[in-house]
Amino acid sequence: MNFKHIFICVLWLLSLVLVGRLTWEYTSSQSSPEKQGEYVTRPFLTGRAGDAAPRRKASSYDVSRPRVESFVFDPNEADTSQLLRLGLTPAQVRSICRHRARGYVYSSKEDFSRVPFLTKGQWAHLAPLIRIGEQYQLLQPRESRAEAAVYSDTLLRTQSVKEERPSGRDTSSVIPRVNLNRDSFKRLVGHPFLSFVQVKALKAFQRRYGAVHNMSELLALSEFSAADTARLSPYVDF
């Protein structure tokens, strides 16, 4: 027997082994009860595979909101994750971060109440939790805008008749009128009843809170006294 015959015999034996192996696997799969019912019973199983479809269906209609937590916080130091856990929206958190990045601080609860789109429900939840650090509080706390408005309106009514003008004559044609919201920094500083410090504080206030609507709002700034607003009132527009 030469080498060629030996090679043919080996191939024939390997073929028999392979055919036998395939035949055994096929017969085993046909005779196994689990294999026979695999594709029929699997959708009705109560296990992991059977629950997959109902679980996907439920998650597609899941509209639950993240759980809102309650803990004491300082709006000047709380990080983004803490603010989100308190129930603030991502847009509100970004606004708070921009406010702090510009060098501003929340010196009181009233300051934090001006966060954009803050709802009454959010404020009712957050107000009792706010604790402003002593290093962020004003040295001389200013009175509320409502109190300042009442005081200013009363003062203007009582002093409007007593207002003094230089040289005993009407100076409305001499002292120019200015628009506190539209006129430039340079024009406002040139007004005789406005100082550089007052105009600087006014512009900072407008950048933070928006346009000024009446003279009463100027009393929220420590640079303006009641006498200043009463003297300036006849010569300004908004």
C-alpha cells in the first residue's frame, strides 16, 4: 500500500466521523423537548426573555420626572448636580452658573427669586432651604423694592412742590432731559444731577435686572438717596 492509498483511507475515515457527528446532533435536537418548544414557548415565559417586550412598551410611555430632593443649600456655592437635585431645570442652572461666573452673588433670598422662569411651586420648595453665607450678605442690607417704592412715591408727592431750582427760575430749558435706559454712559455722566458712581451703579443694575421703569427702583441702589431721586425726577425719561 503506497502513500496515496493511505491518504485516501484517512480522508474516508474523517468523512465518516464528520457525518456521524452531524447525524448525532440532528437527532439529539429533534428528540429534546426543550429544543422542540423553544420558539413556541419562549414568548410566553415569565422569565427575563418573556418580560422584555412588555418592559420596552412600558418604558416608551414613561413620563415620570426625577425625584426632587430637599436639603439646605447656598445658591452661591451649590454645584450643578445639587441644583438639579433640588428641582431646578438645566436652563435655570445654566443661568445661575453664568450669573456667578460674571462675579455676581446672591446676597439674599430675594436675589435668588429672580432666577429666570422660577415657578411658584419651585420657590415654595426652595425658599425655606436657602441659606446665604455671611460672606455673601450685604454690609448694609437694602430695604425691599416694595418698601422703597412706597417711600419714594410718598417723598416725591411731598417734595414736588418744594423743589428748588438754581437762580430762582425754570431750569428745564437749561438742564437737559435724559433717558435712563437708552442714553449712553457718557451722556448720563454729563447730567448735573448724576455722578459717575451713580451712573456706574445704574448701568450695572440694568445689566443684571433689565430696564428701569420708575424712580422708585433707583432707591434699591445705595448710591441713590431719596433726595437724589426727587431732584432728578423732572429731568429723566424711561
